[in-house]
Amino acid sequence: MLIAVLSGFALALIAPSLHRLTHKRTGFLVGLLPLGLCVYFVRLASGLDADVAPVRETLAWVPSLGLSLSFTADGLSLLFAALISGIGFLVAIYSGGYLDNHPQLGRWYAYLLMFMASMLGVVLSSNLLAIFVFWELTSISSYLLIGFFHEEEDSRKAALQALLVTGLGGVAMLAGFVLLGRVGGSFEVHELAAGAGLIRGDPLYLPMLLLILAGAFTKSAQFPFHVWLPSAMAAPTPASAYLHSSTMVKAGIFLLARLFPVLGGTPAWTAVVMPVGAITMVFGAYVAMRQNILKKLLAYSTVSALGAMTMLLGMGTDGAVKAAVAFLFAHALYKAALFLAAGIIDHETGERDVRRLGGLARALPITAAGAAAAGLSMAGIPLLFGFVAKEIFYEAALHGPDGWAAALTTAAVVSSMFFVAAAACVAYRPFFGAATETPKRPHEAPASMWLGPALLGAGSLAFGVFPGWIGEGLLNHSASAALGKSVDLHLRLWHGFTPVLGLSAVTLLGGVAAYAVRPRFTAALATVHRGCDAIGPQRWYDGALNGMLVVAKLQTKVLQNGYLRHYLAVILITLVGLSGSVLLTHVKEIRKHVIDSLVIAWETVEFYELGLAVILIIAIAAAVHSRTRLAAIAALGVVGYGVALVFVLFGAPDLAMTQIVIETLTVILFVLVFYHLPPFAIYANRISRARDLLLATSVGVVMGVLTLVATATQAYPTISSYYGEMSYDLAHGRNVVNVILVDFRALDTMGEITVLTVAGVGAFALLKLRLGARSRGDEEGSS
Amino acid sequence: MELVLAVIVGGLYAAGIYLMMRRNIVKLIIGLVLLSHGANLLIFASGGLTRAQSPLIAKDGHVLAPGSADPLPQALILTAIVISFAVTAFMLVLVHRTHQEAATDDLDALTTTDR
């Protein structure tokens, strides 16, 4: 399984080069991998047995963090893996036709394969941290796929929005995972499921649940995080069909199902997940019905379907989880087909608005057949798998949690009516009725493109007529894995005359009515809809994004204002505040110490030392205060030589010599450079000078006191004695300072020499650089 | 003498920082030089002050006589003196060239890299 996941990443790396070699055939070549994977997963699935523990593979990745690449092949992961690889195969081939002649098609395949591999990683991993890593990889590849038409601003914005919303959710989810791992003592899902009772009783249960749900809800576009999904329709249609209908958006559903044995079924779970799902379901279906752009319509209906699955998982009864799994499979089949068909319509006619489409069935017979099957499945018409799934969905809603059954059933029926209307808009309206004028003359798409809708439509029909094929097998195992116990899922085409069948009939009639009144209804409520959009979640997102930019600009302006003195002021105030406050807490000792040193100084300081100090202070003051450049240089020289004298007096002849040489050079340099500079000008006003003086004085006082404290205390034993003892024996030198520099710490001296060299080269380069001459030359050249 | 040295260090720091906060670019350099003097003296003082006992091993001895000045801070300061000279020299050339190109010594006038 490790190879199954990683092969996608490997092929993604070479896909662009492969495309350069094979051109038109790349789609089929690249599609071979997902096809092979799909066969592999289906074979694994056919070997599933309720009595045998699922296959596990573990490879330690970062053991110290509890992160391992462990994969589990149970019903749930295999259902997803088969869908991901199967639809991945169709989409890979489809994109060859859809993005025919696009210059960056090779890159497209790389993104697509990267996404597929990440998604397989999410569904096959049983380690929470690994799930997170792959989860984020799907967000990143989704970003790349949505923004594939990166020349268009809408695409870039939509890509960023998807990344930000799902990325933020992902971070929350990671926090939840870490909490879960701490409480449960493991990051392996099956180990956590064994200790589920303890986890559910933990006081941290609610925070971790909410954090993880934030991840699942953002990924699966639950209200109010759904906004990114309709925007993501800016992506090329194959990406929309693959990521934003059948696979990635279901990652959140997958996570809910995967963690259901660990976190699910509690009152808190039901209280959060079920209403969020129900609201999303009704809201999405309603908004979908009034869309006219094909892809937007499909996007909102996807939001609604995701809401339905979330609601079912939130209910948490056995029947509801079974229904969620069946509904998921049905939705993946028909929604991918409809998206691919919508892409074909767009590709062949250049038109996306359903109001301007009609009668395409004659020109696009195969596409029309596939879309019709998928549309009928979406509407829940008998003989198609959508009908079977809807029946079991209604069944679950009718047997929902106490007191909720009526409300949930109503919500399910109402949104299913909207679904019927939406399905008619997308699968009936463009293909039948009177033909219309379109920007391009329509003719049937190449086989690479109609293959997807045709196969998926046939799938909806085949599984609809014989629901037992998959119901008794993979779907059953999936529901068992999600529930954490063995259950029996019986899918049948005909249940007899039951209340559920009545509800289906009502749905169909209501849906047809909704389709009929749709145009008038939408027109009548246009103002209301605009008003709702103006205060909707998209506005919240825009506001948050703009707010962040404003804050970023503001803090850059405040913190990085470009004035050296402001930076200095911040650093120094921090220094004075922190050091000063520490010093203040020891004010008594310090005062005593100062008085002691005063006494010692009175007794021991030689008069020439005092004289030197006075001269230094005067010179410092002169350097600050002097009005002419020459006086300043002279004062600076006096300070330098004075410091050299201090070195002489206190046993540092080497320092004194160096200081004198360097000081001389410095003074010469200063004179040379200052000769060319204008006289000192005073730029600052009196107030700012007083303010700077106050700050500088306080820093001076703090540093002075620190010096005094530093001379009086010794926190650690000195290491100097080592050099004193070893200098002659090891390095054969009697001048210890010298030996330290050239022997013990020779590398430091090497660094010092490097600094000198760099400064020298820099100075030379600066002197040789003639900016003005060049720019003047350019101006002459251009004029 | 520690007290006297502490006063000098404090004075050097105060003067250095005051000058570094001026708008005049030349004063900035003078301030930097004073500040490095202050830092050197601070390191020097922290090693403990001993009058006139250089860290030299006597001709007939193998180890440094006890009571000698601490060699380690001296080695550090020696490096620091040379490096601060390098920095000062580079800064001076930079100021010289800046003045040639921008014709100002006011830091506030040097707000952009493009003219």
C-alpha cells in the first residue's frame, strides 16, 4: 500500500517530462496508474471479510513524534481509494481532451497525480499525523489545480480562498489531533477506537471534537465554510469533477466516518454535526436550484449533498451511517459524471448558462446519454443507484433521533425536491427541447472526454438495477468500519409500498413543480437573494482578508518605519525596562555596593587615574557637543587614546598598542572623509533632542551600574586559568593573549581577518562604484 | 577604580547612543565608535582590574604567575577593536559615497533606494 500511495508522487515528478515525449497520448499513459491502482483496490476489497482484521502496514517515519506511515485497508478506506483511483483514471484521460493543446498540460498531470496520491494517503492512513500531512497535501494540490489558469485573477483569488479556508481548518484539526493523541495515548486510529470510552469521558473531549470538526467542516464545505467551493469552480472542469465533487470535498466526510468509532455518537457529536449538516443540505439545495451557470449549480448541489452526508453521520444511528455510505457512493458516481458532462458542454459550445442551452442531444448523443443517467440518479428515479441511496436516506431520516425524525425527514424531502429541479436544469434542459445558437457549433466530444460520463452513467444504472453487487460487499464493509462493528446493509431496488416510496413520489412531483416555477420564482426573489449575498459568508471572508491586510500594513508601518532611531529607541527602551527592572529589585545591595566602591575608590584610586577619567569624560562630552567636524574628530581621538591609556594602566599592553595604531588610522580616515562633507547641521528640534538625551542617559546609567555589578560578581568559575597554564606548555608562547589569538582561538581570528577583508573589498568597491556616471550614461543613451 | 571605569563606560554608552539617534549620518558613525569603546571597556572591567601585571609568562616559568591580568577578555577586546575599525572604515567610505551620490547627510532624506 505504501507503493500504491507513493507511486502517484513519483509519477507526478516525471509527468511533465513524459508529456514532452508523448504529447496527445499522455492522458492514457498517465491514466494507467490510477487504473492499475483501482484494480488493486477492488481486488483488496473483494478479499474483505467481516471476521478477519483488515490488512495493516506500518513504516516508522518520525517515531519520536508518534508519526508513522501506517496504512489500513478496511472497507471505508478501500471504498474511498477505489473511487479516487477510478475517477482519477477517467479524469486523467478526460483532461487530455479538455486541456488539449494547453501549453502547461504536463504540469497539470503532475498536479493531478500529486493530488491523487495525497488523497489516497488521507484515506489509507490510519495514523492521525500522517492523515494530517496528506490532508494538507491535498489542500496544496487543490490550490495548484484551482489556480491552474493563473493568468486570471478570479482563479488566483479562488485558489487562495480554498487554501486559506481549508488550511485554517487543517490547523485547527491538527490541534484537535494532538489533543486526541495526548488523551488517547496514541495516534493510531484503531488503538484510539479501543480506548474510545475514556476519550469520550475526558474533559478535553469537547475542545478536541470541535477542533477536529472545524477541519472536517472546512474541507467538506459545510455552512458557513462552504464559500470556497462555489468559488473553486474557477478551476478547469476536470479538477472540479475530481476534487470538488467526488473526492477531496469528501475528505471531511471520510474523517467523520473514520473517527466515528472514536469520537462519534455522543450527544455533543449529534448536537453539532447533525444540525450543521442539515442546514448545509437545505441551504445548498436551495441556492443550487436558482443558479444558471452549470458549474455553480453543480457546486451548490455538491454542498447540499455533503451536508446530507454530514447530517447522516451526525445522527449516528446504524441506519444513518449505512445511508451515508450509500449516498456517498451514489453522489460520487452521478456528480462526477455531471461535472464532466458540463465540461463537455462548455468545451463544445462555449456556453455555460443553462438558459441559453438546448437541444444538444442530437449533436452530443453519448454525452447526453451519460448525463441523463447521472441526472436521473441525482433526481432519485427508480432503476438508478441514486434512487436506492435516497430510499435508504429517507428510511434513516424517518428513524432519526427522538423528536428530530419529522424535522429531518422534512429537510431531506425538501432538499431532494430541489435536487430534482437542479438535476433537470443540468441534465435535461441543455440536451432536450429547442436547439439554441451557441458561440461554437456543437459536435460530439472526443472519446477521451465522453468516456467518463458514459462509464459513470452506466455505473449509476448498473448499480441501480443490481444494488446488491456493491451493497452486500464494499459498502457493507465500509459502514461496518465506520461504525466499528459488523452490520448488514441490504440494498434493494424494490422495497414494496412503504412510506418511503410515498415520500419519493412526493419528492418527484414537488421537484417537477419546482423546476416549472423556477424561472419566475428566481426572478421574483432576486432582490432578496442579492440582499442575502450582501451579508453572506463570502462577505465575512472578504472582510477578514482585508482586515488582515490592513493590520499587516499598519504593523509594518509602526514596526518597520525605516527610521534607525525608532528601531534603536524600541531596542533601548526594552533594554532599560528589562535590565532596569531587575536592577531595581536589587536596589539595596547595589546601593551598598556603590557606597563600598566609593570608599575603596577614595582610598585606592591614584590621582593620575582620576585625571585620565576626567579627561575622558570631557572628551566624550566634547565629541557629542562639538559644532565643527574637526573638533569632533579631535575629541574622538582623545577618547581613543584615553582608552588606550586605561589599557596601559591595567596590564594590557597588547591592547594599548593595538588601540593606539587603530585610533591613529581611524582619525586619519575621519579627516580624509570629513574634508569632503558639509559642516554639521542640526536637524532635530529641541524636544526630540531632550527626549533622546533622556533615553541615552538612562541607558548610560544602566550600563554603568551593570559594569559595576559585573566587576563585583562572578557567576561561573573563570576559564582563563586554563590558558595561563597551558599557553607555554602546549603552544610555546609566553604572551598569553597572543597565544589565545593565534593558537587556541585561531579560527576566531581567521573570522576576524575575513571581516577585515570583506570590509576592505567593500570599501574599495564603493569607491570604484560610479552610480551617477552610469545612470547619466543611460539617460544620454535613451534620449 | 571599578567605580571610575563604570562612570566612563556609562558616559561612553550614553554619548554613543545619543549620537546614533541623530539624523546626521556623520554623528551616527561617531556614536558607533564611542559605543564600541564603551563595550570594550565593559568587557575589560568585567575581567577584573589588576594594575600593571601583564598576562606574560616569566622567562623562567611555565605558567602564568597568579595575580596577572586576565588574558581572555583582552583577547576578545583585541578582536573587537580590529573589527570595529573595519566597520568604521567601511561606514566612512559608505557615507562619503552616499554624500557624493545623494548630496545630503540627513538620514531622513535617504528614504528610498530609487531616485
